[in-house]
Amino acid sequence: MGGRISESTIREVRDRADIVEVVSETVPLSRSGASFRGLCPFHREKTPSFFVHPARQAFKCFGCGEGGSVFHFLMKARNLSFADSIEELAERYGVAVRYEGGGVPSRPKDDLYAILRLAADTYRELLCSPAGKPGREFLRRRGVTPEAEREFGLGWCGTGGELVSALKRKGVDLARGEAAGLLLPSGPGYRDRFRGRVLFPISDARGRICGFGGRAVDDAVPKYLNSPESELYRKSSLLYGLFQALPAIRSEGRVLVVEGYMDLIGLWQKGVRGVVATCGTSLTESHARTLKRLSENVVLFYDGDVAGKKAAVRSGGPLYAAGVSPKALFPPKGMDPDDWAKAASPEELARRIAGAVPLMESIERGASRKYDLATISGKLSYVQLMAKYLRWVTDPAERELYAQRVAQTSGLPVETIHRQVGPSGTESVPGGGAPPRINDPRPEESNLLRLLAVHPCLLLVPSDARPASQR
């Protein structure tokens, strides 16, 4: 895929798409005059204020203000980019996607998605076969149920070249299997990359498999092996479990972030469904922007050891820069979220998650314990450390409250704390690296503005679609 999608394609997709049909897959709608209405999927409400007007191919919520075209709905509800929303609707309604400059470019990525799906099916069949016994035994030791296996499509890669054989049977060019990150060159041929590992398929927000995480069941090193970076698999952008978590995130208005696949599955088995995991990397700017679009109520649920708490603090920089004030939750020292979930009842786990504290509050508590506040040097070190973190906070009220707490703890006037902190977003993140830039425009926003420039009527909903109280 290359270049920008042509305006003619955008118009054709918009004209062919049935916004009522698309929205109804997420929101139960009932007719209201010339419009349809339902409970808004983007905020909690008891009385429907969400309207879809088919004649204008537009939606509008009079509760939270969200509104726009069918593209905007998919972007918001499914966390898609503008281009992805067009392509999904184009495929659904039989429209050929054209790009500026003319023509319908080839889609070299399509065959990679198909190959990865074939690999996932092969791995799944192997796990359920007699050859998958080592993988099944490992998963049972870790408390993973057959239901969770099916939900997340877990699989097994044996040591006998089963995937290579499966690809050959399907007539797949093995060089494309290597491009998909599944195979490694071996002599004149290829061998399976993930031999002897349990496989966790990693999907994008549309449910398309982009790569795999492989967990060794013995002492093999590394313990986890992920797909290599490719045109499909970018670990800095993907969140494991996002496709499965989207309905719960929308209904609950909250998203939990964990570090491991097993942590996510352990929580899922206890009924916590709105949870995603980073794919073997620290939380990035791209992850933070995705989480911001999903919900501003983000809970970091990391390990209870020093490494887990440091990871949570590192995650704070990108999240604050994206406009999210995250919360943090840590299990007791020596436990990870999976262990804690197994030891707790669903009700107790839900209470613990609801009791997550703001990350900045957790940072402040740790800083106040780190230094001897009975001494001048201890107070200075405490204030200097907190000043670096408070520069992340862009909300004036939130920043003022934390400045007051630091002032009270250190015995200094709050004005002194403000002078020490200075303007936000100007200091390097503690631990290294500059904080992400704030308010970077996203490509999909630019494209959406371009669409609205072509069709300004998309945001206009006639008065008969509004609640009577707002006409």
C-alpha cells in the first residue's frame, strides 16, 4: 500500500457503507423518527443520547459530543487508523481502494497476513494433537484453561519442522514464510523459528495476526522469543490482547496494562477482560497514544518487585505526554499479576483494581521514603526528584495538588516548588530520555479533517435527530 487514499475512493466507500449496519454491530439501535438511537459506546449513560442518521451517514452523541462519519465511528470504536477504517469498509462493500496518482496498487502485505493465519491454525492444531503434549502440560502447570487456550488461539511449535511442511503443502513460498518472521534459513532450506515453544498469536485492533510470542517450556534461552520486526510486526505499536479486550474496554471505560502474556491470561480467567500487554518492550509513545484513544482511565498493573515498579514509572512519561494520568497497582513483593490473580477471588481482585492509586501519588510515596526528610540534604534531594516527575503533569489542577503535597512534605512554600518544577515538558525523563512531545498531530486526525473538508455535512445532524430538550 502506498500514497494517500484518493478522494473518489473515500466518497465511494462512504456512499456504499451502511452506517446503521456498521454501528449496530457495536450498539443496539432502535428507530427514532428518521434516525436510530442507542446508548453511547463512548461514555457511560442510562438514557440514550446517541443518534445515527442514515440519510446523512452520520452519528452524533449529545451526551459526550462525539460525532462524525462511519469512518470516525470505526476509528473510535475499533481503534483503527483512518486508512484502516476505509480499507475495512471497502473490503466489506466491494470497493476497490485507489490511491492518489491512480491505479489499484498491489497489496504485498495481504499474503503475509494469510501466511500468519495459516501458521496460527497449524500451531493450534499441533497443540491439540499428541505432539503438543509438552505445550499442554506447560499450560496446565501455569493454570491456563482450555477455554483461554481457544480464546487466545494458543498453539505449539514442535521440533520436527511441522510448519515448514504445512507451508509447503499449501504451496507457500518459504521465502515469504521467512518474511513473515516464521522461518529461519537453514542450509539449503528453512527451519521453524519457534521450535519447542508455546505460541501466543499477536493481533492488531482488527484481529489480523501480525506476529507471535513464543514461550519456552524448558530452560531454553531466551525464555520468550518474539517475531522479528517486520512490515506487519512492530512491537512498539502492538498491544497483545487488544482485539479481545476492546468490548470490555468500551463498556467499562478502563484499560489495564500488564507486561506479560501469562499475566493477561491469568486476569482474563478471573473475569478481568479489559486488559492488554506490551509485547516484550517498555510502553512506548505509540502505545500511549493508542491507550489514550481507548480510555483515559489507564491502570498499570506490573510486577511487585523493584523492576516492576521502575517499569511503571518509565511508562508514566509517554502516558502523561499523551494526556493520560495513569494509575498504578502492584501485587505484593515477589508476585506478578498472574500469581496475584490466582490467589484472589474475582471479587477481591476487582476491589484491588478499583483501588489502584494514581501513578504520581505512588511515585511521591516512594520518593518520600527514599530520602531522610529530617535533613536538609534529604529534603533537597526529594524536591529535586519530584520536580522532574511533576514536569510530566500538564493538567494545572493535578499539578497544583501534587505541588502542594511536595511543599507540605518538604516544609517549603508551594511557590518554591513551582519555581523548581518550571514549565512542563521541558525536562528529561528521570532514568534517561526526553519526554515525548505533546500534541503531535496523528495522521488519522489529519485525514479525518481532510474528509470533513470534503464533506462538512458529516458533523451536521438535523434537529429531528436531537433529544427534544436540546432542539
